[in-house]
Amino acid sequence: MAPLPPTEKAPTAGDCEVFETAYDGLRTANEQLQDVGRETCRLMAAKMMRFPNQSGSLYRLQQYEREGFGGRDPFKSEWWKWATRNGLLESVDNLDRELEKVNASETKFEGIRNALRCCINKLSRPYLRSLNILDLPDKILLKIFELAEDLDFDSPFLYYRDAGRKDIENIRLVCRRFCNVSSQLLVRLVRVSFNEPSLARLEEISRHPTIAKGVRAVRVVLHFHNFSFTDLDSFISYHADVVEDQVNISDRATPWELSNIPKQTVSEMIANGRAVVSTLRRLASADLDDDGGYVEDDKNHRARLDGIHREYLILLEKQESLIKSGKFSRVVGSAIARMPGARRLDFGDADFGYLKEQRLMIPGGDVWGALYRLMLQPITGYHAKTHGLELPNYECIVNVIDAVRSAGALLNSIDIKLSTLGYPRGLVPAPDIRREFSSGMQQLKEFVCECEDRLNEQDAGDLSEFLSACLDTPSLQKLSLDMRGSGVERTRIDVGQIMGSKSRHKLTDIFLRHVAMDLSKLVLFLERLPQSMSCIHQEDVRLLSGTWKEALDALQKKRSHIILLSLPQGAECDNMSPKDYKRIFGKDTYGYRSEAEIYITSRIPLQPNPVQALEDGLYTAN
């Protein structure tokens, strides 16, 4: 701390004693307020558990439990025993009266705290030297600017928000010091696609002495120029389908969705779109040697489309050169290694940041001009799948991850979201790099994989090999596997096979959807987890062997703050009547836990296993 100016007096011994007494009182008041807050949370949690029809949502209940009981089981706490002895849990009125007392105590302690703060401020004023925000060190300024940025790094929508970035841009305009410090927060996510300009931008950011410090994630946009378009007619036909899809969406839109657009403008926009579709269909099917099928301007459009098609093929060739030469993977891996905070790597084959620029139906816009620009853009995995085009090869995912390791960096988080697996064999690390590939996962804390494709047996095997290589680490803290597909059910991946018998002593947050597991492997997996968990969420999980009665017993032994189980498949569930299935695994009217979840979490003491109770015929008509 800087010395006081000579014109300002130092505090006397008596003043110091007063300060000490005031600060001790302030600490005591804060501790008492914290105790009162915990008591309020405990009372609210008890009220919601004992009388669920009286108050809030499941999310609020979980929040009260976490803050009031510190993540421990409320029913086993000393507070619950005390509340039971004193009759607090017998009625809502008893709990409400206790809440009134606690609220009165809170008001009293807040008054004491405010009075002490005023006293300290008044006594301190003569001894404070004049300071301003520029006297703060850079680290403190950076923390302040992060509050202005207001980003929740645990949010799945973290990198889709622009408000925080705009605030940082404004902060940079204040002065040179603010600009230098806040520039670290200017770029949090860098998207990179399979072209030279995108790679050059990533390299430039990674070499910037200030901006590179704030980057937290790199997202590889898995949009590719497609081999299905080597001939012009296929190229034109596909884009006729794309325009027609967008026209139909605009035509089906409800009035409130187009409330800011005049009805006449919408009609003209749709008519122009349909005219473009008609022209494209005619051009794709016309005989080049017969001019009779053409109308005015068709030749001009055909010539323009032919030129765009040639440009597209050049872009396709450059894209393949970047991938096959390994340049793309090396550049991305080296750039990530240069940025000290960029330890999250995302892959997505339908990136909304790119898709929002591909709108054709814009009021007052030129559909042809927008279409010409769109035709040179790469294709998403979703569009390749739905239009029956050549499916992408995602071998680049393995190559980029391994390039990060080769560049000397270890990832903390990997997030993969795919509409289609393409050729899953490309995801399997080659045998000669399998060990080195897994060694790059030794600091991996979070792994997310979502795939909306239907798997056959070979696809499931290839995907399982890839996941096993990624998850071969004891450092994992959060795991999410979402393999939901559409249409008829196909083969599911076996989570037990993927996770193996490795210890998972740090894995506290698990989400599994549309996967399968044997009972024996489920039990082994649960035994390898830490005793206290944050969340175990299973949705549409199929049991390959054993019974759900045994699975519920195994889950009950694992203490978790949140346990969610919905739509289980296999074993008894396949033969259970819809009524019994809904009663055991369905939510009630208020969205509270199912009977299976209540049993797993021991919310009601001595609650029987609901599947066992069904087998024993213990359910009553009620």
C-alpha cells in the first residue's frame, strides 16, 4: 500500500481500537446472516419436500438443498432430526411461522451490518488517500471487466452471446490502459473452417500478444464442399431443393412469425423464390443442344451457374489439399498450443454462426444474388444426410485432437456434435498412434459427444473405439453421451464397454441418452465413481442384461445431489403395462420426481423398490 501523503494524519490508537471492534462486529453480522440464509433454505427445502403442492419448481428445490444442506442428504442431517422433534414438519403453518421468525432475524442482522458499515466509512474518511480506478493493478481491472462481460463459462450457450463482447468493445474506447487490459476478453471463441482465410485468421489471433490470452475455445466447423457436385446438373438440382425448402418455410410461417413484414412483401418474396426454383429446375433438366426449353435470361443464368460451379470445384480441391496434406490439423494444433487459455476444442457439423448468413428469403432482397453467394458455401453434415449427398469423412477430428497433443498442449474439454457419423471408421485412431492419442487426454475434464445418426453394428463398434480412446483417462469430471437417432431403432453403443474398469474417482457429472449397458458393467461403473456425485442423468438407457430392479438398487447406493432417470428400456420395462410403466418411471402432475427417482434418492425413508413392489403386488388401487 502506498504511504499516506504528509498532509494526512495517521489514525490514533483509540481510532484503531474502534476500527477493530467495528470490523469484528461486521464479521459477526455477516456470519449470522449466512446462518440465517442457510436456515431459510433448509426450511424452504423441507416445505417443498413435505408439501410439494404448496411451492416452487424442482430446480428451486435442488438449489435450496444445495445451499441449506451443503449437498448432503437432508433426511440424515441433524437439522432434520431437530425439526422432526420440534414438530416443524407436521404442517405448512408450522414451517411458515418458523420462516417468519427467520426473516425477522435477517432484517435485524442486516440493520446491524448496515449501521456498522456506515460507522466504518465515517471513521475511515479522514485517513483515506484519493484513489481512482486506474490505481488498480491489471489483474483487478481484468476481473472487473470480466464482470462487465458477464459470461457463464458453464453455460452451453456461452459463445452465442454478443452482449458481453459489445460491452468489452466499448470499454476498449475509454483509454489506452483499459484498451490494453480488456483486449484479452475481446475474442473468447475462434471458429475455423477448411479454407486458407479461416486458417490465416486463427493464426493471426493465436500470435497476437494480448488477444490470444483471452481465447478459451476453438471450434472446428465441419462444413465441407461435397464430391456429389462434380457435375453441374446435380449442383443446380441441390440448390433448387434448398431454395424450395426456404420458400416453403416462409409460406408456412404463422402471422406472428412475420409480424414485422407487410403481407404484400411476404407474398412478393415467396413468389420471387418460387420463380427462382422454377428456373433452376428447368436449367437442371434442359437439353444443352436444344434451345427450345429455355426462356429469356436462362442462358445468362446457366452461364453464371457454370462459372460458380467451376469456382466450387476449385474450392473443393483446395479443401481436400488442406485435409490430406495435414496442414489444417497442424495449423489448428499449433495455434491452440500458442494460446494459454484455449484448452476447449469443439467440433460441429451444423454451426449456427455460419448458417444464419445463408438466408435467401430476405424482404426486399435479391434471391439470385443471395443464391449465388450461398452456392459457394460448404455443406453441413445435416444437409448432406437429408439430401442423400456424399457423406463427410470425420477423420479430421482425430487428426486435429492428435495435432494439439503433438504441439505440446493438453485439452481440458472436447465437445463433438454431429448430425451424421459419415464414415465412422475414419474416427478410429490408427494403431500406431492409439497410445499417443490417449496420452493427450490426461488432463481432459469434460467430454461431450452428441450424434443424431442411426447406427448399425459396424458404426457402433467404430464409434465405441473412438470414444474408448478419448475416455481413457482418470482426470474426467464431466461426461455427456447423447446418441439419439431418428426413425427405427438400430444398434446402441455399450457404455460399459467404452468406460472399462478404469477408476473414475473425479467423474461427478454424467449424462447418458439412448445408450445401452449390461447390469454387471453398470454396477462396476458405479463402483469406480466417487462416493459423492453431482449429477447422474439417464434418459432412454437400455439394459442389456439383468433387471431394472437390481439397477435401481445399485443406483440407490450411489449418493448424488441430482439423480434423474427417465424412459428406461429393456428387461422388465419391455413387458410392463403402460399404466405401471408411467406410475413407476413417469413424472407426476407437478413435474416432481418419479417413484423410481424417489426410491433412488431415498427421499422418503423406507420407500420400497417400486419394481420389486410391482412384482410383489404391493401396489394398491390408490
